[in-house]
Amino acid sequence: MRIRCVFLTALMFGVCWVALGQYISPTDSATRIHRVAPTTRPWYEPDGSLESLNAGCNLGRSAGMIRIMKEGLVGEQCPLATTLPGTKEYITRISDALHRSGDSPEITNILHQALLAPTNHYREATFRAYVMASPVPMTVLAETVVKEIPLEERRAWYAGSGSKTLETHSWIDRSIDRPSREALRCSHFLNLIKTLETDRRCLRIIGDLVDPKWE
């Protein structure tokens, strides 16, 4: 297992070498994400909870760590088209780290590029991270999903996102006094999607959701 993980990260997906012989993996901050507390910012603001960790992993340069993650996700040795063991975990780790790395436009640019990659076996993981990273009101993401993603794939995504949302007529959901960042973002995204979708089944899948306020 250890040998396989080293091979995937260091050889297949690339390592960025820096000064003094130190190297930085695209997953260096992602493997420490469990040690970082969630952001306390409102759900509609960027999540910058990994910015200091990113800086620590890359000699004080948080933006540089984002570029390294970009190289690991959509760079020359792009892993999105491979199905090697461990690839899904690798991509999910980088995607999760990206959406907690602040408000740099580079983050959504990376996720947008990955979402529309010609071959991406892990497009749903990319989509999930994009929802968490997208600047509110998420117009670009919503329009991209409706226009560029095949119908059956959209239906599956909406159904999966629905399990994370807040339903208007659920007394249990209404009893939650502090909804999670993910629940609020998914609810907002799907409410926006309802204004763009024309497929009736998609609209039925989305249902009637709480629309969180952000303005």
C-alpha cells in the first residue's frame, strides 16, 4: 500500500521540486486537512481555512501551493483520465484542499478546467468541490452544468446533492439551528439550477428546498 501511494503521487502525478532539495507533493496540504478546523466565515464567503497550511507546505507561499495542486490535478500528467488504484482518493484530496484554500480566482479556474476536461472519470468529485468553492451566486457554475453536462449525469448529481440540502417542508431540517456550510451551499446551488433547468425530471429530483439568504 505504501509503495503504491508513493508511486501514484510522486511518479505518475508528478512532484514539484523546490530549493534545498525539498520536494512538495500536490497532496501535501490535503493529507493534513483533518488537523485544520472548519472555517468560521459565512457560507457565502470563501473558505480560507487552509491558507496558512498551504503557506507552511510551500516555504511561506500559499499561492504557490495552489499552483502545485493545479499541476497535480490538470497538469501535463493529468490523472483525470486514468483509473489506476488510488486515483479517486488522490483527486478527491486535492479537490477538497482547493475549495478550502481562499478566494483566488485560480481555484475556480482549476476546478472549471477539470469539470470540462474531455475525459474525467471523477467529474462528480470535481463538481462537489466546485460547489464549495464557487463565488456566490454561483451563476457561472450553474450555467456551465446545465449547458455542458449530459442530462443523466446532471440528474445523478442533483440527486446526490439533494441528500445534503435543507428541505422546505421537513420539520427535522427546520429544527437545525446551525446548518452546515455544505448544506447551505448545495441548497443555494440547486435553487439557482431550478431557474435554468428545463428538464422536468431534473426539477422533480431537486424538489422544494430552502433558499438561504446571502445578500
